[in-house]
Amino acid sequence: MKDKRKSIKGALIVAVSAFCIGSFLPSCNGNKKEGNGLSPSVEPGTSGPLSMSPEQDITPAVTPAEETITEVPAATITPAAPPTSAAAADIKKYALVKYPTLYADIPDPDIIRVGENYYMTSTTMNLCPGVPIMKSKDLVHWQIVNYVYDILENDDYGRLENGKDMYSRGSWAASLRFDEASGLYYVGFNSNNHGFYIYTTDDIENGTWKKYKMNGFLHDPGLLFDNGKLYGISASGGTCRIQQLRLNEEKSAVETVGGSKTIFTADGWSLWEGAHAYKIGDYYYVCIIASPTYKWMRTQLCYRSKDLLSGTWEEKIIYEGGSGNNGAGLAQGGLVQTQYGDWYGFLFQDRGSVGRVPSIVAVEWQEDWPMMGTYAMNGKFLQNQADMAMRIQLPDSGEENYFVDNDSFDYEEGEPLKLVWQWNHNPVDEYWSVTKRPGYLRLTTDRVVSNLYEAHNSLTQRTVGPKCETETKISIAGLKSGDYAGISAVSEHYGMIGVYCDEKGDKYIYQADSQFMTAFESFHAKTEEPLTEDAEVCLKISYDLSGNRATFSYSMDGENWVEFGNQMQLGFSTSTTFMGTRSFLFCYATKEAGGYAEFDYYKVR
């Protein structure tokens, strides 16, 4: 990291009553800101095994199930709670979790505990900075505190040049671990077109990260420290392999030690991947996401052995069900033990256009298997269920979620942007500024492009389900002929509302959308009369993410809004962005470079 980024408290508020959980819309917190707790301190219970699903020659559909939202009167919500340990009994106010836990695109989570702090990573694909570090004290409320890198590689892929891009590439499924022996945090991930990376730091919240690279690939790797050795465990296509690794400081390289070895295989599963590896008690565990071949149902599997390299591995389904009244499977993520000895899992669920949404599940050890579900108020473990609000055996942190935020763009010279912001691909720093006109974000075009897909310096944040609005106001005096500027909903494809400068220099409000890799051919709507040269225009996107829809509006005074153009159908696609819907602030040139737009603010509600 070049700078210590800072987060600033914004305006979204989470309201939580003693036994009633309201909306978990992330709010804006000013707080940016020790063993990994993997040894069990609880005696495992007993339970009968779950059988494997038979293999059948049926190809599963890959479209996520449509979300159903069930409104529950506040008075009827009764949080469930696991049996209270003696240590946890002293907690005065427990954290309460609702499903989904974090209603935003935070895919492929991995989680650790160091002391009383919990840290989580997730996938960021083409976005920069990449691989967020999120922190929590209670597993419910999370704040972005750092990123692993500013840019991954300064090459054609990262710079959007010569027909190359990082869409659906970049960082995938990062593995996060803390090595007590060295005091270093490790993040390992694979990047298509680039290879396998490990980054290390001794300060996870504020420190810089050292990069090590290997030209080979480890798909969705799980890092594991065992007996002073570092291993990378990768699962793909029904085969799980292990490779010993070491870091070469002089060459900044990840090196292999010996050859890789298959440790177990599986049949009857599709999209079998996402390994998370642990040594807990007498067993080595590898958790994997998959779907039965006879139906599409994301499922969390667990494999265990007492011998890492030469042992016999057993298989078990540890979670097979939906979450938050949504039947799509909840799977892929990490295990963590609290300072009080309780265990939890953090898994994600496909939820259509909002993306891949993470939730907490309780873990009950049954015959040394980490079975997942929730607890009822009477202490009964509800396996494969994650719908009812649940009490977490941790003190409520009093913090608010911080992964989206408002911004007035009031920055001092050299002050970094808020941590909630990411750039679409590598930023070109000399073509954006928050100080050339104080209180405004200026985006200047640096080259001629065909569409938003190719544009440099688009600034972006997540959206939040089930509904949200994002709004900005732009000054248009600096636009040149052929320039487009405004705010865009970027989903499976993209739709935008903004201002277009025509060949005569006249400027009009427009709304359009496009297939992701092609330039749009015509507007859905354009104002009849040109704007005045010094006009400032307010632009808004209203998202119904449960219904996979977005609508576009503009206002000349910020109070009276005109819905404009076509409603956009949102979606999630592995072939375009491979991410949930985001809002982009953009300015790009189709005729000549050098024009600019200035953004007065960004609001998310």
C-alpha cells in the first residue's frame, strides 16, 4: 500500500433493538480500524452421518434461484441462540445476526481470528485496490480497514490496453492466514493470465504488503501452516492436490518444494472447488463448495484425515440448505473459533444481481465433524438452516458496517480516497483529482474509447440489497464533443444516465444501456433542449436488487426528479464482470481526449 487509506463516518444507520433486527443496510463508520484460534476447546457431540448424493448424468442449471423476500413483523422475530458457555455468560449485550448477514457482493470469504479481532478477505476481480481486509469484533458488523494491493500488475490487462482486460480475472478466492511463528499475515490467491500470488505483512490493518509471485496456478487455494511448513491446497474437477511452498525473499517469488500430490478425489459433484484447509485437534480438514451433479444446489462439503499427506480422507456434507428465506445454496467459506471457544462458519450465497452474499452459520461439532446451521432458543441445533435471527456468542461491538459510504469529495492534497472506493482496473493517476477543484471529483479523459467497458478511471462502489439508491451531481462545463459522463449501473451488462456532448458542443441528458463488450448504438431517451454551459445535473439510480431491476432519474435542483429512459434488467454473469451490481462514476471520450466532468458528491441510501 502506498498510503494509509482512511475511512470517514457517513450517514447510513443500522437500527437494532434488543430482540428485533431491522434492515442490515451497511452504514458508514469512522473506525478503520494475538493466535488464530484453530484449536478446539469444546467437546464434540454426536450425530449420525449424512450420506452422499448419487452421481447422475444430469447437467445442473447455473442460474441462481430468484430471491423471495418475506416480511416478518418485528414483534415476531425471536433471535436464536447457541448454548451459552461459562465465559460467554458474562457478555452484557450479545451480537445479533440476521440473514443474509451482509447484503452485498462480498464473495469467496475467508476468515481468521487474531486475539479478539476477526479479519476477512474476499474476491475483487478487476477492481483496484484489490483484496479488501475487513475487520470485525463480533462477526456481524464489518468494516474495510485495508487492501492487499493497489494494483496487481502494471500490464496490458491492468491498463485496459491492446484488447486486454481483467474482467472476470484479477484476484480470485483469497486465502487468509496468520503465522504465529513469524508474526506475519499471509494472503494467497490465483489470478487468471498472471499466476499465483502470496502477499505478507506484519500489520494487517495499516501495513504495506510484500508481493511474491509464482507463474504456476493454484485454483482457489487454501493456505495451511503445519509443522513449520507452508502448503497450498487446491481443489478442482474432483481432485484435491497439495503443494509445499516457500517464499524467496531475494526474488520476491513463491517457489515450490518438491512436486504436488493428490491427497483425495471425489465423484458425483460439479463445480467442486474453493478449498479451505485447517488442522483442528487430531484431524486435518479441507472444506469445499460443490453442487450435486443431479441438481443445482451449492453445498458445503468437508473432508478429513489424521494424516495430511498419506492418509485416508473421509467426506461429509456439513451444510446443504439456503439462507434468509432464499433457497439458493449457502456454501464456500471459512471456519473460525471465538475467544470463548464457540465455532462459526462464514459462507456465501448466490443472490442474483446483488451478487454473492455472505452469512454466518453456527458450527456444532458432531463426531469431530463441523456441522453447520443455527440454534433455536431452546438450544436445539437446526442443521442446514439459516433463516431465523440468531444471537452470536460475542459482545456486540457497537460498530456499524462500513463497505459503502457517502462522499462529498472534500479531500486535502495527498489524502487518499475513502476505503469504500475502488477503480475499474488500474487508475491513471494524472487524469483524476479531488483537489483541482476543491470539493469535487474531476475525471479527465486520457484517450478515445468505444464505451464504458474500455474507459479508464471509472470510480465504483458496491450496491446493497434488497433496495438502495445511488446519486451524484455533475458539472459539465469541461466536456468535449463526443464525451459521456454520469453514473452507471454495472451488472451483467450496464445501463447509465448522464450527459452527452454532441458534435456541435451541445450537451444533453441521456439514458442508455449496452451489451457489455459493445458500444451502444442509440439512446433510450435524450432531452430535447440542450443544457446551459454551466449547468449542474443531479443523477440517480434506484435499485430493486430483489427484483433485479434498476431505474434512472435526473433532477436540475436535487428535489424534483424525473424518471428517465428504460428500466434496466439486472443480472449476474460469469462471462462479463463476475461480480454483483455496482455503481460507477464515469467520464469517457469517443472523439478526442482531454475533456472532463466534475462530480460534486456521491450518496448511497
